[in-house]
Amino acid sequence: MSNKERRLTCIVCPKGCDLLVEFDEAGEIKNITGHTCPRGKNYAYAECTAPVRTVTTTVRCDDGAVVAVKTSAPIPKSMVF
């Protein structure tokens, strides 16, 4: 695999298609292959251009209790630390 391609496993449906995203010299997406449905192609495009994640964690309250929390919507991956 060269630095002008990226391999992904689609997580949108249970099929788990092996995706290959190819980039041109400018770093723009040239081709996406391996998807068996449009959702896989859309996932690969989004993951390579603006990846997002849903964050789940726990937070300790002032009274010492621990509660589970989750973002209400996916956030940019660059904001997850």
C-alpha cells in the first residue's frame, strides 16, 4: 500500500466491506473501491475527508457518583483527546 491509498473496513453495516481509497497527487480522493452499497462509499469518503466520532465515557460527580455520558452527536475526530 502506497501513501497515495488508504485501506478501511466499513462499519456502516454487518458486511464489513474492505474499502480502498486512492488519492491523486494533490491528496484529493481519486477512487473508492470495495464497497457493495452506497453507504460504504459514503463512509470511506467521510472518513478520509472529515472523520467524526461519538464519544462515550464516565464522569465523576461532585457527590462521588460516577455516571456514563455520551456525546449527543458525532464530533470531529481532531477534538477527541
